[in-house]
Amino acid sequence: MDGGRSRSGLVALLATAAVLASALVPAASHAATTKPATAKAPHTVVVDGARMRDARLRLDAGDPALRTAVAKLTAAADGWLGQGPWTVVDKPKPAPGGDPHDYLSQAPYWWPSKPRTADNPWGCPYVQKDGQRNPEVDTGTDRPDLGKLVTSVTTLSLAWYYTGRAQYAEQASTALRTWFLDPATRMNPNLNHGQFIPCKYDGRAIGIIDFSQQYTSVLDAVAVLDLGAPGWRADDRARMLDWNKEFLNWLVTSPFGKEESAAKNNHGTFQDMQIAALALATGDKALAAKTVRAAGKLRIDPQIAADGSQPQELARTRSWHYSTFDLVAYARLAAIGKQVGVDLWGYRGPQGQSLFKAVDYLLPAATGEAAWPHPELEFYRYAASDVVHAAADAGDKKARAAVPKLQAPPAGDLWALRPAAEQLDSIAG
């Protein structure tokens, strides 16, 4: 046998195998894979872990639709490689209390009303302009970095789960350790200085939504990494559990936490959802079940009308955004309830209110069949896509029929890879 020709044939065979492997597992061909040989379901809080496992199995079997979705996911994950890590201690000035480890954010819809002068450097007093985001809130506070942290660890952990590329998990692990765990850079487990208003408040209960609208994604990312991801150690898991327990205690017992729980709009819904999620993640299933069960009379009855509209959200200048936004919290709360034996999708209020009705109210605009008939400064049809998916999965026939007509968000429809409602149109407040 010709040794040179044999080596040439082997090289060609290996090259062909590499191309096939790359097609099956996007972005993973140039790095060692570390996913479990047998797909496992992560013990996620909101995302359906069993369906993630099934998606992994279908992907490994060559499902073409999932290959396309994973290609979009890994493209996003690749964009996060080399970014961060982020920390609360690197803002220009610490929060008003003086501790650099305290999280700080500024109220997004409040604006200076006076010229800035040496005697009035902020331009106070600040006045509210609902739905109009003040660009200065993206400088000097922790809010922008929080968004980067959450999006990156969510994307990277999912990309590791579906591709096994170690670099994704290692990047996510470093980001989590830096923000939450390392003594020199960790965030204190409180939100005493969320959404401050210059010259008015050093922090507000309303600032809790900075975390409640997105922190469950971090809980689920950690659950994915807990499957044995490279870079995520046993002591990381233990310390993250301790941080979450302290944060949950603050949410339940602090004056700000109690005030946010009393809110009558999306703030109250998201607070319930966050408490239930943290309770489930830290092992308190009783508190999780109690919180979800109470949401029927406490949230659905007063916040959803008989026709499915959400009056408190329709009153906003961003009525479409906030109607979909509130339903993201409800859909996640219902997903938590499913794990603790509470059927929130099945709840019916005294006037027939239900989550299904609330989602159905959005369907004409979500499918493009009719214009949204309420005030909206910046309409994004795709904002409703995930909550429609969630209702369809829960058994809503109208929502199921609407799914093929939905508009995919700019990053693509990733529902099959992370079956849980996400806020798809980015706006803070």
C-alpha cells in the first residue's frame, strides 16, 4: 500500500468527518466538547428542563430545524466570548450608602427639568416622562452591566448545553463568579439603591424590577451549568445557593420587598414570580406553591379584565410592551407552578378572567391581523411571540393556531431551545 496515498485518504476522511460534525454542532468544531454523553434534564426553575433534554436528543439525531436554531444561538454566544466579566464595584461612584458592592440603577423615565449648573449639577428637580428612556441611566450605574451579565450567561449556558463547547461554560462561570461570588467584586444581595432619582430618592422599591424581570434566567443558567459544566465548581454552586437564600430573605422581609409585593401592576406580578422562583431554586417548595396559588386572587382577579385586557398596563404610553411584559411574568409564574402542583393557567376569576384570555386579547396584533388599538410609542409585534408560545403549550387552541403567524424576534425564535417566556422587546422600567 502507498503510505503517502493512505495518509492522504485518512486526512480527507477526517476532514469530511469534521465538516459533518460542524454541521451538526455549530461553533463547536474548534473546541473540545464537554456535554454529557447522555442528555440530561437540568433542574431549571422556569425553563422546561425535560423539553430541553428532548431538544438535545433531537439535535444529536440531526433535527434540521434545531440545527438552524442552534446556529443562531451559537452565533449569539460567540459574540459574548471575550466580553466581561462585569462587576458592581467598577462604577464611577458607589451607591448613596457608600458601599461599592451595592447595586445601583437610575429611574429610566425621569428627566432633569432645569439646566445643569455648578449649584445644580443634576438639573433637578427630575420629572417623569413615562415610556421615554433617559439615556443618562446607561452611564454611571450597574443596570447596563446587569443586562449584559444576564444575557451573556443565559446565552452561553444554553450554547454549552447544546454544543458542549467548554469555552461557553467557562465564560459563563467566570461572569457569575465575578458578579455574585468573589469577595472583591461580588454584589451585596439587596436592591436598596435600585432606580434612584437624583435629588429625590436614594433608591426605590420599584427598582426591584431590575432583577425580577430577568433574574430567573440566571437561576436557570446556573441549573444548566450544575450538570457538570467546565469552569463551574462545587463551591461555586454552594456559594450561589447561599447568595440566593440571602436575596430571597431580603425580598420577603425588607420594606422595599414588601412594598413591591403590594404593587398592583406588572411590578407585583414580577415580584411574585421572582420570589416563587427563588423559593423553588433554594428548596422551599412550600413558599413557591403558596406564592403561585395566591396569584389567582391577588393578581389575575384585579389585573386582568373579563375581556382579557390588562387595564393597568393599557394606561401606559407603552401599552403593548407592558401588556406583553406582564404576561411574561404570568407565564413564568405558571411554569413554576407546574413544578409545585399549582395550575395557574387553569385559574378562572369571578368574571371569567384567565391567562388564556389575556393572551388571546393580544392575538390579533401579535399575528398582524389587526392593529393594536391602544397607545404605543414603539410597537414591536414580536414582543408577544413567547407568551403566545407559552399559552399554546398550555393548551390554548387559539394561541396554538396563531403560532405559525408569529413574528420572530431579531435573534430568531429560540423557543424550542429554551421553552420559557422571555421579554423579547428590550426596554427598561
